[in-house]
Amino acid sequence: MRSSGSGSGRNSGRGNQRGAGNNRDERQGQGRPRKPRPEERRYDVGPGATKDGPKSGRGGSARGGAKGGPKQPQQRDARTAPARSREYEARAEERNRERYAGKKEVKLPKTFPGAEQEGERLQKVLARAGYGSRRACEELIEQARVEVNGEIVLEQGKRVDPEKDEVKVDGLTVATQSYQFFSLNKPAGVVSTMEDPEGRQCLGDYVTNRETRLFHVGRLDTETEGVILLTNHGELAHRLTHPKYGVKKTYLAAIVGPIPRDLGKRLKDGIQLEDGYARADHFRVVEQTGKNYLVEVTLHEGRKHIVRRMLAEAGFPVEKLVRTSFGPITLGDQKSGWLRRLSNTEVGMLMQEVDL
């Protein structure tokens, strides 16, 4: 009996709780609207949606709600929007023209980021010419070793025109354009031309892999060995071979003696040839082995076979001839048939030799 009473008490308690819950639902229904359950919710997904459920497509958030998706531009109903007359559009366009007609075109300063600036930075030009990295070229400027158009440059970032401005380092002109300069130790038997129609070995055979077309500075006899310059700098090549500038060339000649003591004086005074007098600037005996002599002859003329003809006219035919220097460019230990690129200093000395 006691247990059934307690059970009925518990049941009555639960019934009272459910009744209280129902009372709360009724009170909420009388006040604010009840929040629908998930299975009762409806989603608006477009103009064709109904209150009973979605018609098609994705939710409204996919058309530009808070959860992403491109927003659809609001379309104005042409029937309700006020129409603009043609006169109104014409007056608006005329006002805009009058507003901006008197304004000048705004020109950005050269220091404005992205604006095109004239010329190139000096350190970049020097680096391209082979004077080291840009940082190394900046150090040259800091050391006051660089001048542009005769004035020493002290500030960094100066801009120059490689086509017009004269740039010098330590007093020597810099080849700022894309020029190339080479020295070849020409072997005997090589023709001093870039191409040979007869198929003989020529200078062009040594520079076939160069992107820029080079040409030789002056000539050497086919059987004469030694220094011959190759470049694509036309003005420099012209001046180096012009008699006006008197660029000196030095040769070693093997002759058979004995030779008189006054041979050098005779060569310096001038030897009569069929095309006029030829004079040497310098003469000395380098080596003697019995009757075999190795003599050095320096002259600034460039006539054909001139050294061979001078010595032959003096009574000493040349058995072997090697040109050991062309101006400041010397043969040194460069092997026969080897091509080497001239250093920046050598190029500067060549240009100084002919006032470039």
C-alpha cells in the first residue's frame, strides 16, 4: 500500500511538471511567436519560392548573404524608375567637359615610384661594362674614381646616357655600350680576313661562336704571327689604323747576320721603298746566336709588308716575323691561336691612345 502511494505520488509529480510545461507553451504562444523547430523551418530561395517550401536553387546566403557568394546587383524596374531626358544627358555631358577642359595633364615627377626616368644608373652601366658587381661599382664612385663628361661623380644613383655621356674610371674611358674587344695571337698561314672565298683558314674561324659580328683592326701578312685585334667598335678600329694617330706596333724579326752597327740608324732615318720612305721608330737587337739574330722593330706605319720590305731593302731578308704588341696591347704569354677578351683597363688605354 505504501509503495503504491509513493508511485502515484511520483506520477502525479510528473503530471504536474508536464502541466506546467504546457502552461509555459501557452503563455509563450500568447506573447512572442514560438521559434520554429528545424523540421518546420522554410527557406526563401528565390522569387518563385512559396511558404510551403523552396522551389529550386540554393539558399539566399548563396546569392549574397552573410555566408558568401557573389551579390546580385539590384535591378531597377524600368517601369517605376524616373526616365532621364536626352536634354538632361546632353547638359550633364557638357558640364563635365567644361569642368575638365581647362585642366592640364598632370606629369609625375621623375622620382615618383614607377615613373620612367631618363638614362641608367651609373653603377649599373659600370657593372655591365665589366667593372664588377654593382656594389663594387658603388665603391668606385665613393672613392671618387669615376667621372662623367669630365666631372667627378660623388653621389650614388646618378643617371647617364650610355649613348651620349662619356664615362671614365681612373681617367680611362669606359666602353658603356655593348662593344666587344678581343686580341688574337694569329698563327702563321691564317689569312687576315673574316671570310675567305678560297676556303683558307681565316680570322673568322676563331670567332664563329660570337653573337655580335666582329671585324679585324688592320691586317697581318699571312705568314706573320702575333697580335691582331678584333672588335665591333667601328670608330675605335678606324682610329687605331689611321696614320693621324700614329699607334705604334712592335715586331720581332728573325734575320741572318752579321749585321752592321748602323742598321738601326738606317732604319730610323728611313729606307727608300717603291711607295716612298719608311721609317722605324725604334730598333734593337734582342738575341744573337751565331749568325742568327732576333731584332725588334717598332713603327707606327701600317703599309703592306712594311717590316719585311724595309729589312729586305737593307740587305736582311726576314725568315720569321711576329707582332708582339699593338699599341698598349701586348702578346705576353698568349699561346698561338688563342683568343682572349681585353680587360677594361686595356680597352681604356686603347681609347686613350686615339683620343676617345
